[in-house]
Amino acid sequence: QHANDVQEVEPALQALTEAIDDAVVGMWSMDNGYFSGPNLHAVDEHGIDSYIATDREEKPATDDLEDSDRKFVKADFTYEIESDVFICPAGEQMVTDPASKAKRKSYRANKDVCKKCPYRFRCSGSKKSAGRVIRTDKFEVARQAMTKKMETTEAKSIYERRKVIAEPPFGQIKNSGFRGFNLRGKEKVEAEFSLVCTAHNFKKFVKAVSTGSVRLEDLEKVKKAA
């Protein structure tokens, strides 16, 4: 029912708790659609070891600034937690208005300095704009921490597991013939998709039993628990 996933962690945890008694999430990987302040705050509050793909703007570029003429991305600007400022590639401080009541904070450098900066057109991307504006929220510290975490070899290895855990079922369901809903209305669509998922899981059970990776008695235990 929601257009994006920027505030979907809490509802997902709530749904999981309702579906499974005493459910505890220890580790969770999510695509970059979940990379938002509220979601980062939620996983921290629940003590979840999370791995969330970084937004394109947040991700460090592969080309060094001096070795290319590429446009600047947010990751080229260094955030200093103690002073709550960004430092631009030219070494200038970008500050925010402490009196602003906006939900998102805007960081800017001195306009007169930006006009004379040799990086100006690589930075702002606009002939009219005096300089770059970086907008973020109160969760910038969490954003920075996740960006740094996702650059590690361990995090990349864990996140790659999504390819064989979270993604295949969608393709398998589509290849089975389900390409769209036949019913209308939220309740009817939920019921239809429940049937689709049940059929998919049943095929998984059959394959698991036929290959010997799961025993029938194990399935009986699952059935009784359900």
C-alpha cells in the first residue's frame, strides 16, 4: 500500500512478531530502497545487525576526484559529527541553520567562496546556483556509519547472500505463471497472494523431501507448529 520502503522496517517487525511468537531478528539485509533515517534508527533501536545497501548519492565514487572530471556526490563531502558540519572537497565548511524548523537540514558553504571555487560546476551542477546544498535529517550519523560498514569485505559478503535468499522466490513465482492479480481490493489481493505463496512453498517442500534434504517427520513438526 506504500509507494516506497523508507519507513517499512517497523511495520515489518510488527508483522513478524504477530506471525511468529517470540520472533527475534538477529541479522537483516535490505536493498537501498530501505536506506533511510527512520529505518536505520529502527534497526538500531531493536539491536539488529543490519546490512542496508547505500543510496547512489551516499556511495563513494570509484574514480578519484583529481583523476576525473566527474560530478561530486555526497560521499565526497566529509561529515564531522562533533561540529555538525560537512567539509567540501575544497576544504570549506558547510553549515546548517540551527534556527530552521524544517524536518530536513540543509548544509551550505559561503556563497561568495563558492562562486570563485574551481570546483563550482562539478559541485553544484547549476550555472545559477552559487554552491552545493546537502540535505539530510537528524539520522546523518547512522547514515555515515552504515555507509562505512557496507564498504567492508564482510558486509559485502553478507549482503551478497540476498541473491540466493530473498530474490529468487520472486522470479520463481513469476516463472510459474503468476504475472498479476486477478482480484481487486486489498483483502482479496492478500488472499490471492497467500495462495500463490502457499503453492510456491509446497513445491519447495516436495523438492526438499525428494532430494532428501528434509525428512517427512520434520514437515510434520512444522505442520503441528503452524
